[in-house]
Amino acid sequence: MMQRFAICNETFGDWPWERVCRFVAETGYDGIEIAPFTFAESVERISPEQRKGILRAASDAGLPIVALHWLLASPKGLHLHTRDDTVRRRTVEYLRQSIHFAGDLGAQRMIFGSPAQRRLEEDDARGAWERSVDSYRRLLPDLRARGVILCQEALPPPDTDFITTAEEAARMVEDVDDPSFRMMLDVKSMCSEDEAPAATIRRYAHLTEHFHANDANRRGPGFGETDFRPIATALKESGYRGWVSVEVFDYTPDPETIARESLRALRAAWAEVPQ
């Protein structure tokens, strides 16, 4: 099976959605990943007709919508494990609505990064863990009903101070203990850990549902020193069959160059994987 590559839509800034889809398809990507805040402050404000239009534009370009990410970037005031029960209930309900948004778009994965919305309150790591497990478990019926898998992402300091390693993300997956809750690996984040990304991939591939490709410098693959050849080899040898999606945090020099050169670098790395 050939590796499938996608790219995240916020890479393209304020481009119209139809233009993004056409360009991504013409560049040679197999799918597209979206950040809901690029369409509206809240998914609850995206009407059924608008959802059909989002899906139609992607479908017309031949692109599946592969995942949602940056789930809690907006609206303001949400938090996964806060002690404030009212805010936590509202956060769980918003994630529930996001699951149905994903289902309406045919997106089978949601990536939970949202660093600010999971920061610890008064260093309450144990309480935060227990409340996070509870929040995630409340979502399981909706995840199962819509065929969506929620993926925990590890993010290193200083981005956040909760679930900062792949090991912790894997432990969260094990504690939630349901096929609808898995983990996501991100190259930039793995590069902040002690072991090489390829070793992390081999260790946690059995729990991994999605993969973000970026350089340690927060730019696209091929825009820094990160060697993607051992990463590609580890993914293939581990039996990973999911998407590899380009997510960048430094949008220079421009969307077109980022998209084209990132895909070129990824294809070159995968071409060198032993058959």
C-alpha cells in the first residue's frame, strides 16, 4: 500500500476553501486535514448546508477530509480537565458537537492537541489526569456512533505542561481503554524527546492512528535538518497504514512553496524505504 499524504488547511491562511482544495489536489496530495476555527469560531455555527458545501468542495477536488485538529482553538474559555464543572461540561459538549461535525464531513479522526486548553491548574497533575480520562470517556458513545477516532497528541514544553511525551499519551490511551480513543505522533514533538523519532514510532505504532509531519524547527518536511528517511522506514516496518499529514507552525515563505516542497521531501524519503 502506497503511503497517503495530506496537508492541514490553515497552511493556506485566508485562501477560499475551494481554492485550497484545488491547489492541494493539483499539487499531488491525497487528502486534506482541517482546523475547524478556519471556518467559524464554533462548529455549532456551521450550518448543515455549509457542511455540505465544505464536503462538496473537497469531494469535487478528489480529496477526502482525513481529520480535524486544533479542536479547542476557539471558542474561548474551554478546558479539558478544569476543576470548574460548568466549564468542563461545556468543553465536553463542544467536543461532542465537533465529533458530529467530523462525522458530517466524513473525517474519521480528530486530533486533540489544544495546548492552552489542557494546561494544569495549580500543578494538579493527578486530578487533571483523572478528569481528562472522565472527559474523554463521556465522548465514547458519540465517537462510536459516528465512526470517529479521537487521538491524543503529546506536546512538549513550553507549549503545554500536561501530556508532554509520547509515553504519557500512550498511558492516556490505555487508561481510557477504548478503540475509539488512540494517539497521534508528531515529528516536531518527538524531536523534543530523548530517543529518536524512529524509536518512538516503533514503540507506540500499535496505538497510533494518525501522524503529523513537520521539521523540528516547526517548518515543513525538508525545510530543516530532520531526516525523514528513518521515520518513513519505522512507519512502514511498524505496519502503520494511516495518513501522514503535513502540519507547520512557521508559514514562511508562502503556502505554495510549503505544500510543494513538503510533499517532495516526503515522497523522496518514502522512496528510499527498503521494499
